[in-house]
Amino acid sequence: MITAVTTFRLPRPFTREEARSIFRSTAPLYRGVQGLFRKTYVLSEDGMTAGGIYFWNSRGEAEALYTDAWRARAREKYGADPAIAYFESPVVVDNVAEQILADA
């Protein structure tokens, strides 16, 4: 499993309400994306950094999303280019499903 963390250093602080509005406008785009099993939107306390934490089945599926078109849409919404960091996630604790998941 892979966790991808995207961050955007914003050109100005976003309020929680502004961020929530943008996040809600883009959230439907992530429903049904191949290999993505969860996305969490994030906003820093000072409102200067926004981003997402994505939980993927594989890095290849993650990389398939982060295309030039995705980057352009993100730049339009946030006024900043995204940074993407990938992390191996060999074990995930899911308290909602009451499971501990481990990759093969």
C-alpha cells in the first residue's frame, strides 16, 4: 500500500470555510478512482498550506492520477503548484472497519 501526501503552499491564507468549499467542490472527482481507497483533505492551522493524504493500493495507481491535467486543475483551485511525497504503508490500522491491513 502507498500513502501519497500532496501539499500546496498557498499564495494567501485560506479560512477553514474557503478550504471546505474548495474541498467539497473537488471531492466528487475522487469517487471511484482506481486503486484509491481513501482521501483526507488537510489545511494547516495558519491557512497557508492545504493538501491531501491519499491511501492507495499501489504507487502505479497513485501516479496515474497525478497527471499534468490534475496539476493544472489543482493550480487553478489553489493558486499554487502541488508537491507530492510517496510513502510505503505496509500496515494500516482501520478503527472504523475494526481491521488491521497489511500488504502482501
